[in-house]
Amino acid sequence: METPFVTIGILLIFAGVIILLISAIQGTDIKSGGGAVIFIGPIPIALGTDKKWALTALITGIIIYLLFIIYRNKIY
């Protein structure tokens, strides 16, 4: 049984690859950076290459946590 989150995740990956390909064809400079979220229990811990990426990762982690809570409550 496939959840809509799997489909959304796959579509976001493809959209990112397409954006990178278009940027490479146009010769646009791409700034590199990134972040990650680690969940320890219900607490998201954000890591990033700078403050902007860490904040983005933290907000994303909080949104994922809230979606998990909402989705979990619909099941039970």
C-alpha cells in the first residue's frame, strides 16, 4: 500500500533534478549548501552548513513531525 507521501517525495526528487539540469544548461552558478534533520524520539535536531540551512532543516523537521502526528491520529 503506497502512501501519498512516497509519491510526493519521488516527485520532489524529480523536480530537483530537473531544476539542476536546467541550471547547468544555462550556465548559472549554483551555491552549494545543505542541511539534515535527525529525529531523537519526537525531537528534531537540525544540522546545516550555515544558519539559513539549519533553520530550513529545523522548520522542515517540525513540519514532518506535525504531519506524522496528524497522519498517525487518522489511523487510530
